[in-house]
Amino acid sequence: MNVRESVGIALDALRANRLRSSLTLLGVVIGVSSVIAVMSLVQGLNRYVGAQLVTQGANVFSVDLIGNEFDFQKVIEKSRRKHLTVDDAVAIARAAPHVEAAVASLTDFMTVRRASHVLRNVAVKGVMEGAMEIDDTPLATGRPIGAEDQRGAAAVCVVGADAAEQLFGSLDPVGRDVRIDDLRCTVVGVGAHLGSSFGSSRDLYVLIPLRTFQKLRGREASVQISVKSRGEGDFETAQGETRAILRARRHVRPAEADDFELTTPEMVLSLWKNLSGAIFAVIVGVASVSLIVGGIVIMNIMLVSVTERTREIGIRKALGATRRDVLGQFLIEAITLSLVGGIIGLVLGAGFSLLLGLVTPLPVYVSPLAILLGITTSSAVGMFFGAYPATRAARLDPIESLRYE
């Protein structure tokens, strides 16, 4: 059996019957390109989400009333829990030995103005001192919100890079005033440029002291508490200490479940991977139908090829070719046909993924694993669906084959 000759025969058949070959390979092309495109998008999103969580700090977790809950009824139930307060955050910071810092915050969307410049639906966040360090929000100029600002409910703010540019243009924002709804604030700092996330700017925000926020919006809302452990090795211990302190302050009995939720970066990443994995499984299931259809078409074409080349098979056997030689010849031809479709699908899928990354904010990553999967899948389809036609060709009687017209 000459492998090169068998591959050449398959490629010659593709060139000789371009329309038939295109229709033959269409299912494999669609299936492989779909798998490559979806896998590239899912892996790109996984890498992006993982990188964002690492940037925010591997030793930072949050405490709130709801956590990662998507059941609407449970969200309603959890929102009725006793509110978390600033005093809870202070107690955690003071009483937990393995906690470096704990800060409370509240967020709402408000209108921010300066002269004729108006920004609507800006994320305005009320924070305690140290919040920018915990949230990894660096400053470009000026200073962060300090303890004195918090104690005195000062009318000061830190603005993000995009907010500063849109409100002040080329002017230096530090020392100038902006109006947040009905509150006039003095800008004391400008955040460093963070870029965008899924097409949404991460620099369009305003930070004000938490007490100032509560004066503006009221004290009824439950705060979110961000907690930072002293080191990554203290992360689990810090969670345990935080849980114990809050249970004691909220009078939760030993047999009762927590009436608050702790959320870690690992939980968020695990939730995202489960979601993206489910999406990937559904799309792969749909793409598998195309691969199966493509495999059936390849099998049909190979059966037609066996019939058309019956006399050729007889001559080969008369000249000494064994069943194994004939089986290998047709099997290699089927694999070659499917592999050509897989390579075309791989190129189209990778090209579509890269184009998607250029024209949209979605992150994509064409990994070597995706390329290997595309080639392996198409080869496996050719081998599986080419096995029956190859076996049928190998079993032909050489005398009857020579008589075939």
C-alpha cells in the first residue's frame, strides 16, 4: 500500500469533481469551523475572566446579602435579610487577625455635571478609606478618598479617566468642582486608565466618601464589604474569621445557616466556567450533527467510488494487492477527504474568531488545543465513516471485479 499514492488519488478526485467535492465536504467544514469558533471564544473569555480576577487580587473576597444567586425567588428572599453595615466592616478589620483591611461600599447610577458637560448613568460608588487599594484602582493624579473625608462626610470625589476626559477635556480636574445629582463635589483625584471590559468602559466612574453617599441616597441600603487577607496563605483563615465575626454580630445560632454570602474569585471563576462550559456543550452538540451529516456524505461518496473503480480493484488484486492494501487505500482516501474539509473548516473558524475579536469587544483565543481538536475530529470522522466502504472494497472478488463493466 502506497500512502502517498492513496492521498494523491483522493486529492485528484477532489480536483476533478469540484462541485461534488464541495458538497461532500460542506458538513465537515461547517462542523469543524463551528467548534473552532466557539472554542476560541470560550477559551478567550475564560482567559479574560481569569486575568480580571487575578488583577483584582487573589486574596480579596466580598460579603453581601445575595452572593452568586440567579434564582429570582431566592434573590427576593435573601434581599430581605438584615442589612450589612459600616460597623460590620469596621468590626471585621479590627477583630480578625488575618484580615489586612475590610471596607464597605455602596453603588448607584447618577448624573454627573460640570458646566454644560453632562454624563448620565455614571456608576457613583460610596467608599471607605482604603477601598481603592483593595479594589486595585490606581490613581493617575491627586489623592484617594481618606479617613478624614469619610468621618466628615466631605464633598470630595475621585473620578475615572474617561469621566475626567469627558467632563474636563484638557483641563486638570484636581481642585475643580462637579455636581453629582444635587451635590457639589471637589475633585481630589483622577484614576489611572483601566481600559474597557466587554465594550464597557471601566474608567467611567466617580468615587465619593461612603458617609457622603449615604447623605445623598439615605442609609437604608445594605453595604457590600470587601475583605483583604494579609497574604494568600491567610485567605481561608480570613474567611473563617469574617464568617465567625458576622455570625456573632448578627446573632446567628450555631445550627442556623449564614444570613449573608461570601464570594471569592474562585467561586466567580467556577460559576463562569460552568456557564461557558454549558454553552460550549450545546454548540458542540449542534456542530456534531453537521459532522455526522458530513461523515455520511463522505461514506456515500466512497461507496460510489468503490462501485466506479471495481475493475481497478480487480486489476490491483490480480497484480498481488492484498485485502489489507485495498482496505488501507480506501481508508486513507476517506481520511484525506475528511481532513481537507477539517483544514478548510479550521481556517474558516480561526479566521472568523480573529475577525470577531477585531470588530467586537469579545476576547478570543485560537489555542493549539483547538487546532489539534479540529484536525483530530475531522480525521476521526473520515476513519469512522470510511471504514465500511473500505471494507466493502477489500472484500470484492478479483475475478468478478475484472468482469465488471
